[in-house]
Amino acid sequence: MKKTLILTSIIVLAALKTPLCASPTLTVRADQAGVKIAPTFVGLFIEDINFNGDGGLYAEKIKNRSFEFPNALMGWTVLNGNRGDAAVIQKPDYNESNPYCLRLRAEEAGLGVSNEGFRGIGIREGENYYCSVFAKTAAPAMSFRVEVVAPDGCKLLEGTFDNIAGDWKNYHILMTATGTEPKARFNLYVTTPGTVDLDMISLFPADTARMTDRPIPGLRKDLVERMAAIKPGFLRFPGGCIVEGMTLANRYQWKNTVGDIADRDTIICRWNLEFKHRLTPDYFQSFGLGFFEYFLLAEQIGAEPMPIINCGMACQFNTGETADVTNLQPYVQDALDLIEFANGPADSRWGRLRAEMGHPEPFNLKFLGIGNEQWGPQYVERYKIFEKALKGKYPDVKLIAATGSDPEIFPNGAAEVKYLWEQWRVLKPDIVDEHFYRRCEWFFENTNYYDSYDPDGPELFIGEYAAMTHGVASPENRNKLITALAEAAFLTGMEKNAAVVTMSAYAPMAGHVDAWQWKPNLFWFDNLTSYATPNYYVQQLFSLHKGERVLPARLDGAKGRLYTCASRSGDEIILKVVNAEPAEADIAIALDGVERLQSPVRVITLAGDPDDENSIQNPTKIAPVETTMKIGSAPRLRCTFKPYSLTVLRFSAR
Ligand code: AHR
């Protein structure tokens, strides 16, 4: 956040001598602290879409490192193929989850393979990188040379593996980069003739994410820091449609994502084929970011873990395949075992695995989603079975029930959502999840959406939402400031209704600039860096400045797109004002029940032109600017808010 400590003209604050009638009036009952705002009010949702997992958060730089893609050499090319041959073979010592390896039969030195990475390999000068391989050879002893090369031929990393001999062993070297490049390639050359089998050829930055003194194995540091800077209250994972799969065979199965990395099954990512306009044939899931890494990540960034599990239903936008209700036990067992993996004692079956992986303490899982965007009686039928089994064993874990997808985008959506709500009113799940992918106008027009929800009903989780410039999943969508302001306006309505809305998350979280399938996204990254969108900053401002309790606030006399909410945090009164109009907004503010205000006020403003966007080249064109401003002690003020802005005011009050 850009910070200045000078008096600012962005917003004019003055003690009011005139009555509060010329401008819209915001009256806040600062002495009437209302409902608590849940610490989980703003969270994050990670799904392996847009290369968020492999090629993104998971810092591995080699694509198809264990040669398990169906097109076995996808991502690889053979170098100097006339000096021998290179082929993917089934391992003679067959291993079910990692059955293939690369056999290099070098008649002379120089035979090799080259990997293209995930739309290139990002290397940063001065940083250290581990290269590791599993190798097996019958030759007396062999050696290789590895290098990472920029498109102009400049070598950025170089190293050798010597004395490769005997049965499968893991070898690794550390190299220091001599240059910076987002789109390099990795080459491996055999430097002695002979035959060698290679597997899990891997290149990793030595400096991976570590928010505490316990590293999170293998996660990209800058992206984890980007997530942590929102201070998310929870982390939903792994999806999204990823949970469901196009078919049940392709669903997310958490047990395949834990234990030794080399033994985790690689599967096709369902987003590989989803959009004809953005086919991504090289999108697979190696599960290097699996459930153990996820729980660690949530713990380290201070977010409550919120796994979503498959409930025996594949994606209803695809096959909608369902497991027969009489055959649901393996799915239910997976859910029970996941809770045991997270919370069970270190001597329980799944708790032991967690302990063996390095975390004997429980992860303290409190939330579990039953299915993603499920609908129809077949969902309710399955939900009941899950609920009975899960609540029977783990009554304190809060269960999340779905209401399908955005009712505007699935067949008969409005009626389906109505039907599900009728069921949920009777069944009373702890939390109900709603999704909205709508145009900006809808968000501006529906800031009172939750006013009519029953505070005694289930808690509300707005599990996926984003304002669109074009349409759902349209490749034309842009992360313009106006979309962020639409979400900010909607968030004022959610915060006012914190009695019912206890959680919310923008979706999707992030996208690789060269490998996305879905737009818009909260932040964007390439192989070296990332940038936040205006939408990210809205989430961040609402998270960092949510306050502890809602304050009653009434905006009178406002014309146009002007939205506010108020909260209290200790002695501080927090106001958030969204002005989505092209003109400044002059608002008279009365903080009733406050004797005196203390100077200065913290003022944080996100403002610009409605079409403004950030980019890799201009990452902070739109970014919050923090200023402080001196004020008098009277609790009645007049403030001017910039056109197209979200402003947070933090008053110290008595
Ligand atoms: O966020 C992208 C997708 O949108 C999610 O996977 C799905 O739940 C929703 O339809």
C-alpha cells in the first residue's frame, strides 16, 4: 500500500457549523455496537484453475517431471537424438502411482532432453535453485550436465551430476542463478555414454514459502505472501469444479494428494478441456500442492482451513454422474478420514500419516463443505447421508451445504435454488453457500440482498463471487476498477448483514497471464512475479478494516451509486464509503454517541478511472493510498469522496 503522512486534499474533513442537510447524511450510532463481524468474513478460495497449482503456487519448474502425462514426452524435447535414443518406458520395477520413467540410451555424450516449464521457467538472478533427479543405471557410473538457458542462449544456471550409479537413488545439486528471465528452458545432457533411467526431474527455488519457522514444502513464496497480505479468515480448497471432476473418476481424491510426492498420482486437470476457446492440453495435476501442504498453508497464513469434499456427484455442468446412494460409503469414508487426517491424534490411522509428514499437532479443522455446486433432490439425498455420518462422529465440525451455482447460469437455476433453500430451512445445515457471477450492475443494485435473510437461519457463505464486465467465464472479462467497486458496494451490504453473512470469497483467486482459462481473477502472475487487481485491494481493505462489530449506519439523501457501512474495533470507528459516480461525493457524517474524536484520522483510498486495470508492467496503477488527516474533536464532519473510489476512514473516538 502506498503510504503518505501528509495532510491530504483527497478528502476534506471539517467540523460542521452548518446543519447536516445540504449533502447526503451518514448517521452512525457509534455507541450501539451491534452483531459481531466473524473473523472469517473475508477469506480466500484456492482452486487449481488458471495454473494456480502446478505452474503457480506449486513452485516446481519442470512440467511433466515424472513422465506420467498421457502424451508421455509432453513438455520435453529430445536433444541430439542422433547420439542415442530417449524414450518413456514403463519402469521395470513397476510403481502403480508413478509407473513411467525416461530411459536415455546414450551412444555418445550429448544426448539429452529439454523441458519448457510452465509457459517457460522463471529464474531470478542471485537466487539458489535445487535440481534433483531419481536415477538408476546399470552402467559403471554416469554423469550429466544440467543448465537453464534464456531464449537468447544465455546460461542462467549450470551444474553437474556425477557418479550416478546403481539402483534408484535421489541426487540433487544446488545452483545459483546468474541472470533473471521469466521464460527460460531446462536442459539435461548425458556427459558419459551409457543407459540411465530418470524420474522426477525437478527444479525448485531453494527459497520457498515460509511464513513461520516451519517451511511449507514447495510453495512459491511471492504468491503465498500475496495471499497472506489479505489476512484471509479462511482458505477454501480444492474447489470448485475440481472437487467434482468432469466424471467421478476424475474427481478430487484427497488421499492421492498426501504422502510421498513421488507417489501421488498425476491426473488431467478438468480445466484442461473445459473451454474450447481456452484449451490447455498441458494442464495436469501432480498434487505437489496436496492436502498436507494446504493445511500447512492455511495454518501459516492464519486462515481457517475449509476443505470441500466430493459427495458422490460429478460436475453437473458436465456429466453430472452420481454414485448410487447405496454405494456412497467410500465417499463418506473419505470425508471422515479427511477430518481424522486434520484433527485426529497422531496414533490414529490418518493422524499418523499427518504426523509422519511432519505435523503431529492437529490442524484444528472446523469447517467442511459437502459438494461444490450441487443441486437437485439427488444432492439433498446425499447431503443427508453425509450429515448423519459426519455429525455422528464429529458434531463440532460445521458443515456447508451448496445452493447449486449462480442461479442465472445453470438450468432452471432460480427454481433449483428455491427448492434447495426449502430443504435447508428444514435440515438446517450450519452454513449455506451461495455463488454470484454477475455483471457490475447487479452487484450495485443488490447491496440489500441479505437484508431479508433470517438471522436465525443457517450462516451464509458467499463462497464464490465476482463482478463481470462481459459474462460468466467470458475471455473478454477485465479486472477493471468499476468491477471492484461493484464488489465493494456488495460487501457493504454483506458487512451490514454480518449477522447472517459470516464468510465470503472472491473467485477464482488467481490466474497465470499466459495460461488462464477463466477471467476475471483476484491476482495475476507470471513465472517471476504477480500483481494485484483493484478487486484484490477491495478484498484486502474489507478484510483488514472489517472491525469487530457492526454499527448501525443510515445514509440519507444519497443520489446515485453511493454505499456505506460502519463498524467498531475497540475505540476505533471504521467507515467504508463506495462512491461509484463520476463526481465527488460530499457527505455529512454524524458519529452519534461519540464525545470527542481524536486527530488524525487514517484515510485509505482506492480510486481511479472506472476502466483502470493493473498489469505486470504497471502493477499498482490502482492501489490503496493511505494518508492521515488532522481533524477537530467534534463528531460531526463533512467529507468529500473521490469519484470512483472506495475510502476507508478510521476514527479514534471516545
Ligand atoms: O471459480 C471458477 C468455477 O466457477 C468454480 O470451479 C465453480 O465452482 C464455479 O462454477
